[in-house]
Amino acid sequence: ARLANAWDTRLGGSLADAVSCNAVVKGFGAEEREERRLAKVVARWRARTRRTWVRGTINGTTQGSMLLLLRTAVIGFSLLLWSWGQASAGDVTFVLTSFFVLQGYLRDIGTHIRNLQRSINDMEELVDFQSEPLGIEDVPGAKPIRITDGRISFDNVTFHYGSHRLPLYRDFSVDIAPGERVGLVG
């Protein structure tokens, strides 16, 4: 179940990326790459989720079969005692009613435990976030930062997207003064 939950999270993130970045993907002609990436995530998610589902189905079938055997044994033994004259019809009714009431309570307890386990598995990733460090940690021995004036400088920057041969910016240099607003178009 943990692996299936982890892949639920990965699938959710991949779908969010695919939907929210759709314009960017189309803008750079990367639809096929994005489809391959998403197909890999969906395939892994499907395998993990199917494995969890199959295990749950086998578990439920096994429990159901065992309960059917137990029910058959209780009913059979009660009817056998009745046929031998060692139990009245009221005794058989009491045994059957008690069995079905107990079975109902136990089934409810099992359902609640299964729901609790599923909820705990879903919350596990959220609890793990609590132990994550906040912000960026300094390297050991780092001196405290002292900012005296602000500016942003790009000096001879060349930039291109991975699938493009021609750079978007070549030998790009600019100094942006404090408070100045600049937009880069391209």
C-alpha cells in the first residue's frame, strides 16, 4: 500500500505538471516527450495499484471463504444437534442469531480497521513533511550574509532549451539596478 500511495503522489504531481505546463510543452514542441514521461508514470502507478488491488481481493476472498466455512460448520452442527434431539428449534435460532450478530460486528470492526489503515497510509507522506528542513541550510562554517546594496547581473550568459539547437540568449549581459523592473522576452 505504501508503494501504491507513493505512486499516487507521483501521478498527481505528473498530472499537475502536464496540465499546468501544457502551453509551455506545446510552445516548445515537446508533446511526444511529455507523453512518454507521463506514460511511464501511469504504467508504474497502474502496476503498483493493481498489485495492491489484487492483494486486497485475494485477502477478501480468503476471509470470505473462511467465514463461509465457519458459517456452514455452525449451521451444520446446530442442525445436527437438533436432529439428535439435543437442541431445540429455539436453541438453533439462538446460535444462528448470535453467530450473525457477532459476524456483523466483526465485519464492521474489520472495515473500520481497514479504513484506518488506508487513512494512516495516506497521511504518512504529510507527516514526513514535518521532518523536512525549512529553507536552505548553509554549508558548515558559512559566514552570516550581509547585503549592503542590491543588484542582479548577468554576464555573458548563453541559454537554450534542451531540445533546441539555437540559443534563446547568446552572450547576454545586463545589470539590473535595485528596484528596477525588467522583462525578458524571447
